[in-house]
Amino acid sequence: MKSTPKGPGTPARAASTNHPRAGRPAPTAARARNSRAAQEFFSGIVSEMRRVTWPTREEWVAATILTIVLVVGVGVFTYVVDLAFGAIFSFLTGGAR
């Protein structure tokens, strides 16, 4: 239900301290605090990225080749196992699909 004023000129709700912004810092202070936190976060990222030991070109190439060989190997293995299971189930079911 809506609250109604008690008399003419009386607001329906009196101003109270339950206002959504009551007790909060001013928006500019919060914005400044968030800005400082963001600057610290990104400077921390830059600092950590400077400590990273990046691989050489030869290491990149070797890792890439190894990855490709492993993916192809797993694919061939999966294909062979699929053929084997298909032959086994075909034998057990008498060739019916």
C-alpha cells in the first residue's frame, strides 16, 4: 500500500538516514579510490610481465612442432582404436549395424 501524507504539505515519507547514499563517501572519492586501485593493478601486471622468462624462437618452434606431432598422434591413435572397436562389435553382432 502507498503511504499517504498526514496533512497538507506533509511529505509521504520524511527524510531519513536510510537514503541509499547515506554513510557512503562522495562519488568523487570513490572514483579516485577506484582509479588508484586500477593503476596499482595494471602497474602490478607490468611488473610481473617484466619478470617472465620468455622462450627463444627455437624453443617456440620446438614446442609448436611437438604440439602438432602430438595432436596428429592422438588423432591416429583414436582412429585406430575406433576401427578396432568397430571390427569387434561388428564381429559380435554378426555384421549388423
